[in-house]
Amino acid sequence: MSNPSITADSYSNININNANLIVSGIISGSIYQGDGGLLSNITSGGGSSPNDTLSNVVNRGNVTSNTIILNGGFVTGNSATSVTATSNTITLDMEGKSYKTFTCSTSNSIETVTISNDILGSQGMVFLTATGDINIFGTSSNLGGTNVNVSYDDISVSSGEKALIGFMSDGTQRYINAAKYPSAGGGGGLSNLETITTNGNVATTTVQLTNSDVGLVATGNVQANYFIGDGSQLTNISGGGGGGTQAYYDVYDSSGGQTAPTSGAVLALDTIRSTSGNFTLISNEVRFNKAGTYKIDFRCTTTVTTATRSDSYAQLYKNSTLVAGSRVYMYNRQSSAGENTGAAAAILTMAQSDTISIKVFEESGATIKTVANGSGVVITELLS
């Protein structure tokens, strides 16, 4: 071995050859160069290639960007490995990985879980589907290996139900536990709407939607024995709906001069005085856009064009069919003062899209015509 020596070069550097420098005090310098891998108590984040842990970043804050990059990842295997329960035993080979998932469908009770090739910090999860009524972790469980810390209650899993078996290793012991998936609506578990729809709400009669931003939107029908709450935004509600908005309609003939033949003519209606918005006037017929029970009042005023004494009448039609008992008569004596008015009312049950109309007829005498502002229909919904 060469003898140690201390020399100085032309750059005022001190070179120590063939020996270590041991200092009992403090070494101070503006910069240090070389391998610092054996230094301790170094704050994370120093140098050009910091080796921060996630805890370091969270505590200090990600000061240079909005990105945390996890190189290597926690999960070293993405796909689940299928395992079989043999003689009431599940064998889990971790293959030296830090995390691994397994699937198992079985009708055998699980009494023993054997874990192999796990490493410090290994974690595993078995997603288990019971194809028969089984128990998990009976009293004879050894759970694989001698250093096992078990924290569990024996559980029973019915056919078709699911359970989870999970474990982790801290290098000296393996910790293991199991739990059953919550059933739809049972045991206080959380179920999505699809699960409740498929399995039925078996424990209670209430499905609660707690999202304050989005309501329940259905493209099909919503059906129940009854509904509770504010129904003011509902349309097409039949009468008797517990005090809903009453539908009404008032329409009349402002022009007059319509000839009434012996075969009859649909009374012209051209001016809407008032409406709740639940009706449509089409070709002198009133169409109902809201089903319900309605009182329908109508009047018809006619006159004669000559001095010939004449008679006319009018009557109510529902969907172009005569409403029995709705006919009214007008006696028109002369042209100078021959106006006469007939009026009647009827209570009818109307479906959505049903229509009503009035027809006016000449019965005898000379030409009959309607009088401006003398004829019309008033419709009022009857609410219980």
C-alpha cells in the first residue's frame, strides 16, 4: 500500500492521497462535489434528482408545478389472478410484488389462506363470489405461516353474494381480514341506483337521492301509489288532484253574420277572452289539453234577414257527437228586431285531446244568421 500524503496543486487545492480525512469539527464550504449516498439527515428535495416521498411533497407543498409523479407505481400488477379454493384452502402467490389482486368463485368454505412470496409492505385482495352457501375463516383457520395476526369475525356468505379477503405484511407479521359486500338496501350498505333497481329495495320503502345539484330525470314513466310535494310544475293533471290550478277558457264570436243552414254549421269562434293555457282553438273547435271534469256553458244568438217569422236552434257536440239534452231554441220574429239567444250548460268528463263545438241550425222560416258578440263558450274545470 502506498504511504498517505498531502499535496497542494496550482489551483490551491489540497489533495489527500491514499487516506481518509477525519474531522471532529465542522467542514464548511460553498459547494460539495462527489457521492453523497452515505450522508444522513439530508432534507428531501436537494440536488438535481431529488428522491421525495409523497409525504415530503404533501408536507412541503409541490412548489414547482401542479403535478405529482409516482414513478414505479404502487400497483405492480393490473390484472387480477384467478385462484381456486381447494380443500377449503386458498393459496395466494404474491410473486414478490407489493400489491396483487385475486378473484375466486367457490362453493367451498374458506378455512385456510396460504400466502407465499410476499415482501415487506405487500398487500393483497381477494374478490370472492360465493356459488354456494359458505363460511369464511372458521375456527380451524391457520391462514398460512406462523407470523399471522388475524382480526376478523367469522362470516357467512350466501350463494350469489360477494366478499373481500384482504391482507398486508409489515415484514414480521401478516395481517388478514374479511368482509362481506353490503347487500342492496340491507345492513346500512351503500347501493347504487342500478343495484336497487335490479334487486329491489328490500329493507325499506325509501330511495333517497341526496345530490343537491341534479334531480331525478326519467325518460320513461315514474309510477307510484301517490306523490308527495310541490306539484305546481306538473301539467295535464286531472281534476281532483288535491287543490291544483283550475283550468278555464272563455271564447266568443266577435264577427257574427254566419248563415245557419237547415243542415247546421259549426258556430264560428274567433276571439279568446281568457284562458289558463290548457286549451287550443282549432277550426272553431275547442281542444282540451288537460283531462278532467268540466262545466261547459254556451250561448247562441241568431236573427232573421227578412220579416218572415223563423225558428233556429243550437246544440253542443263532443268529439263531433251530439251531447244529449243540450239543444236550445231561438224564435226570430222579424229582421228589424229579430235577435234571440238560447243558452245551456253541461258537465262533461273530458280526456286529453277531446274536443267540443257548437252547431247552429235553421229550423223554419227565412235565412238565419248569427249576431256579432252574441255567441260564445265558457269552460270551467271542476276540482274536488
